[in-house]
Amino acid sequence: MPPEPTLEPILEPTTTPSLAPTPTQLPSAVPSPENTPTLVPTPLPTTVPDPPTPTPTIAPTATPEVGFDGNYTLTVQPPLDEAYAGKVISFTIRGFSANQTAIWQQGQTNELDLTSSSVALIPGPSIGGFANAGSQPLVGGVLASPLRQPAPSPVSQGTAKVDGVPVPQGTIVTAWMDGGQVGSASVVARPPTLESLTGAGVYFRPLGNALRRVWSNDAPLSVWDFYDPRVGFAATNTLTEILDGEIVWIDVKEDVEFRGVGLFKG
């Protein structure tokens, strides 16, 4: 048998698959930049340290001025043959008017501390001084008359201050009546001892607390010497000794007998 013919394959065209188009991603639209203001950084201020707080300095307490520790003793000597009982006595310290005034009373001894201001021009109201006379002490048994015979003058004694400060040694204190000067004295040191017993003190000691003061007239010198038993007058009493037969003016607080003589109050 003859060979069968070989069949040739019939080539059929292969269908080429169509490629699907790949989607192309369009670029996103970039917005056009607006005119954005450029931020300029603000420079930070340089920190300046605060100055150190000053430490408060405690000022030392001012030491008050300390004046001279002294006293004045002033005898008022008004003009003779004038009626001056009950008149006002004013004072000055270093020319400045004192705040204190006094009333004239014969034979009065008084402790009177004076104060003044450096701007004072007129004496202030009376806040102390000599008491008004109640009755006149006896002088040799006869009432003393301010017009007919010498009468013991009042004496004041005490400290003197201007603007609250004791005045220095030697400062002048003056007394005035009716516009005229009737006495002056200097401020002197206080006595170193508070008490001294003189011959007058021994002589009048039996009177004890009944004694106010004693006066004796020195006729040749026309001055009165006084003795006051109070401690404040220990260094300023001018009557220190009693002589035999001497006539004295004794002021007592109550009726009392003294060396055989009756003394009456006032």
C-alpha cells in the first residue's frame, strides 16, 4: 500500500491579544505659590541681669546730744522803794524766753527748772514758780515791809534747757519784771556731793521738817544770805555760819519753839 501522504499542519494565525492601554497618571496640578510673606525671625532680646537689690544699710541711731549737767541759782533783786509783791517774774536762757514764770514773794526759795526754745520770743504761761504770799515772815518780831525796810529777795534754782538740751556751763539766765532786768546768774556744775551740813545746818537742825528757810541780812553789803535745808540747795546756800547775836529771818511751816523763842507759821 502506498504510503499515505503526510498531512501538513495548517497553520492558523494566533490571535495576538490586544494590550489594554495602561492608564497614565497625570501629574497633580501644583498650585502656583502665592506671595506668602517671609517670616523674619524676631531677635530675642538679650537678657540684661537686673542690678542687684541694694542691701539696706541700717543707719546708726543718732546719739542724743548730751548737754552740761549744771544748775543756776538766781536771786531776784527788784528796784528799791517799789511795790513788787505779786508781780510776775519772767526768765530768759541765753537770751531766749523761758516757758516758766514766777510770782514775786519775799524770801521765797524755789526749785524751778527752766526750759526754752531757740525760736521763743515771748515767755510762756506760768507752769511753776514762787507761790503767792500768804503772810509775811517775822524779822526780829516785826513784819517786813517791802517799802520801808529791806526784805529778802526770792531765789530760784534749777536746770536750764534750750530745745530740750541742757545748756553749757557759763550760760546766762536772767530774770525780768516790768520790762526791766532784776537778776542774772550763770549755769554752773552740780556739786559733787548731794548733801553738806554747814554751821547753819547744825544750828537750825532742831527745827527738823518745820523749817522752810532762813535769811540773814548783811547790812554793810546790803545783801541777803539764805539757808534752805533741802538737798538741792546744799551747795548753793549762802548762809553757812550763824554768829552770836546775828538777827535772822526764819520761815517755818508750823508754830514751833526754837531756842526759847516762839516762831509762828508763815
